[in-house]
Amino acid sequence: KAGLVERLAVKAGMAKAPGAVHAVDRVSLSIGKGEIVGLVGESGCGKSTLGRVACGLLPQTEGAILHNGQSLAETSPVQRREMQLGTQMIFQDPSSSLNPRMRVREIVGQAPRVHRMAPSSEIPALVDRYLGLAGIDPEVKDRFPHQFSGGQRQRIGIARALAVNPDMLVCDESVAALDVSIQAQILNLFLDLREELGLTYLFISHDLSVVRHISDRVAVMYLGRLVEEAPSAEIFRNAQHPYTRALLEEIPELVPKRRSYGVIKGEIPSPLNPPTGCHFHPRCPFATERCRMEVPKLRDVAPGHRSACHLID
Ligand code: SF4
Ligand code: MG
């Protein structure tokens, strides 16, 4: 993105082996420093896989992951660990990722201690700082996770991620398990943390109304492929891909009732045996013979706006 230091660029694919799922197929996505990119799509479309690949938690079989222009695959083990610490993942369910037998101060202080990121004497101050940044009163740090609400547990998970001083968070359905009012608080926390710490985000969600609240740019995936990508305002005003339009129509308050593209027909096909040509063709009201034969390429439709659909011709 012009004028931005490239924070993350992913070109990822999975090798074709018989019976293997092509979870992420020729996806190319870059995220500028300080940017929030929303990644949307139905469950099973490969967005979590892409998030894990971006964090270095899963290896890609083809392509490259670049952090600040440097390839994750071509680094020494020490550099690799640093790059992995620099990109932290925030999961959906904080309860299952917080050890119930550890006190909050131990949970937040553990990684900096293990990775010797600060002398032991400085860990308590570091824990207080990150709990405070995540909106948890450091006074309660001797308590256990079960003594907190779901929203507070997510804040503890965020404090734990911040404690290793990342420059990027990959949020995978991080607010999906929370009540709507608490969701808004956590989304605002992410925005505040961007201001205070200069964080960059890949924000994965099936929920477009959540993504709209937080993202600068939105990328839409369908069955392992990127089908559309645009600045957030452009996606919500001028989506080009029939799949994106259908997703938007499921949120009635978002789209003025102009024209109906219809609810998406049928179930998402199995990624084990994806449809030929455009993966979306069995569900697309505009599909033609060409769509069954030929994979549509991503093309520019406006500055920063790319879409992969033969209709664009
Ligand atoms: Fe529909 Fe064809 Fe466009 Fe795919 S390429 S979204 S099937 S019109
Ligand atoms: Mg997922």
C-alpha cells in the first residue's frame, strides 16, 4: 500500500496431494503498518488457516510470508521466534486458552519470563502495564480466570498477547463469543491499542457488521480463494462480487433495499472437492458456462479494489 511500510505480505498455497484440502489457494494479501484488514467469509473458507499461516503457526507449502519485507522461511531460528512473537493470535474463546490454575499475573507474566524479555524484577511492573492497557485493574491480578466475566477474560488474553510486545495481532473471531455490548467494548479496545501501541491487525470474522466497525480494508474469501478486496467503505457501498453482495444482503440494515441478489443458495461445498472454475458457480445466480470452466482472476475495479468475477468483463 503506497506510503505504508509493508507489515505483512502473505502469498500462500497448499500443495495438491490426493485427498488433501486446498485450505488456502493462491491467496495474496498485504497489510500495511497500523492498518486493520478484515478477513471475512463463511466457516470453512480458509480464513483461520490463513491467519495461522500468517502467524507462522502453520507452514505454507507454497509461496512466502513476509514480515517487514523479510521472509519467515529464510530466517535463523532466533529471528524466526522473534517474528513469531511479533505476531500474536487472539482466539475466540479466552476460557479455553487461559490456564485455570494460574493467577492472572502468572498468565500475563509467563511468556516475557520464559523468553527472558525483561529481568525478573521488572516482570510485575510489566504485568501491571499490560493489564492496565487491556482495561483490567492490576489490583485483581492475584485472582484466577474463573473469577472474571467472559469479556474480562478476553481482556486478560489480550494483555497476555501484548506482554511479548507484538506489532501485530491476528484476531480470529475474537469477539464472536461475547454479548453485543461487550463486543463493542473489545472492538474499541483494539482501536485504542492501535493508537497507543501502533498495532497492525488481521481481523478474521464471519460477521460483517463487526468487521465494518473496525476495518480499514476488507478481504473476502470463498473456499480458499480471495474473491474480493477493497477499502472498507468501498466494500459496503460498491461490492462487485456476487458472493460479497449476497453476504451483505444478509445484514439488512447495511444495504439499502435497492436490488436483491437473493440469499445465497445451498451449503458451502466441501473444500475436499471444490467446484471447477469459479468455486462459487453452483450458488451464483449469474453463473454461465464460462464460470464452470475458467477460474476468474482478481482484477482492479477501482483504486485498491480488486474482484474475481467474470461479470467484471
Ligand atoms: Fe458468479 Fe461467474 Fe462471477 Fe463466479 S465468475 S461469481 S459464478 S458470475
Ligand atoms: Mg475459523
